[in-house]
Amino acid sequence: MGNQIKTFFLMFILILIFMFIGDFIGGQSGAVIGLVLAAGINIFSYWNSDKMVLANYNAQPITENNNPRVYNIVRSLVRNADLPMPKVYLIPEMQPNAFATGRNPQHAAVAVTAGLLETMDDAELSGVIGHELGHVKHRDILISTIAAIFAGAISIMSRFAMYSGSGRRSDNDRGANPFAFLLVLLAPVAAMIVQMSISRKREFLADQFGAEVSGNPLYLRNALQKLEAYGRRVPMQHNNPSYSHMFIVNPLANAGAAFANLFRTHPSTSERIKRLEQMAER
């Protein structure tokens, strides 16, 4: 519940930034234009993200006949999670990884890499797939799309202001607003930080869900340890940075400094492991 509240609080901050910069730069009409443009782009992505990302990684359908191991694990987990059976796919990549996509639980897909199947035992695989089902259960694709709409609108309005030199001024001020340039520069950065914070909170929630439906937090803990180790040694051959945030661990993983971590889509693996171990001790 704590991470859910934090997510809604961060969304509220994102909306406040949007409202402030929209009114400051272009008034109500400027805010509406930015929101409509960003919404159009992201809603298209929301409805088509499953097709685009699966095609990007050349994902192939998994059935009970061609891969009963994976199919049966997914079927068992969705029963525990009270979810419809998603479509299941295999990605021909040797880096161990997985993601979920789809606009709602009735149109969901879970994809695993060939490397994941080779490196994980059944318990670890159930922890990973349980995590991905957590994203489906919590409708994280929808939440991330809403966050992207507001962050995108803020970025669009800021770029418009930068090129047009706009910015609301008082009646007595004929010169450029001294705060306009600073606002234009900082608002998109602030929005991106908030957007990434929302993404990290959703990962923690999915970890918790995966631990619960798989039956043991240590299954996912052990899987994350392997994912971290193999992910640094085995590159994703056809990785697209636009989709990196969807995977259970970022295919372009880098430790980074504290400042760089503000822009990470995933929490640090060490922090995720720590929380799972705390769950196991309860």
C-alpha cells in the first residue's frame, strides 16, 4: 500500500508541474495544446505497445505443446493471481530477461528470453514471471502511459517556449520574464525525475506481487541475483532503448552515481534483493 500511495503522490506532483508550466508559458490554451499532442502520441503507443515491442524482439508464441514447462508455470501463476491467461512469447536472446505488455489483463502478454529459460530453475522462473504478472495485475502499462503523457506535454510546452520566446508577463513588464528560461530548462528535467520515480515504485510493487504468487520471496531474490550477474556479461543483441524500461532488469544496466540513479527506470538490484529478503523473514 505504501508504494501505491507514493505512486499517486508522484503522479499528483507531475500534474502540478504540468499545470504550472502550462499556465505560465501559454495559459490554458498552451496547456491544452501540449496535453493533446502528448496524449495522441502516448495513447497510440498504449494501444499498440504489445505489437510493437514483440515485433521488435522477434518474439515467437509459446504454447502448451511447444514449451509445456513455461506455459504450465504461467498457467499456475495466473490461477494464484486470479488473472486471465496471457499470451506467452519466447524472445530469441541469450541475455536472461523478461517483460510484460498489453493494455489490460484481458489483452496481456508475457515474454521471456531463451537465456532466461537456460539460467533459471523452475522456482526462479516462477518468481520472474510472477513479477511480470504483477505489472499486468496493477495495470502498470496504463499508469506509465499516463505519466508519459504529462511528462511529454511538459517537454513539448518547454520546447515551444524555448523556440518562441514565450512566457507570461505582467502588464507592467515589457521585457522577458526572468524566470522563463529557468522554468523551461528545469521543468522537463523535474518531470522526467518524477516519471522515473513512478517507474521504480511500480517495480517494487511487482516484486512484492511476484514473491506472493510464486510462494516464496527467495525465488525472485535468487533470480534477480542471476539476472544482475548475467545481464552484465551477456548483451541484448537487438535491444531498443525505448523498450528497456519494460524488462524486469534494464538490458542496458549501469550502476551509475547517485545523481544518475534519479533517471533510472529500475531500482537498484541490491535494494530489490534486500526488500525480498525482508519479506522472507516475516
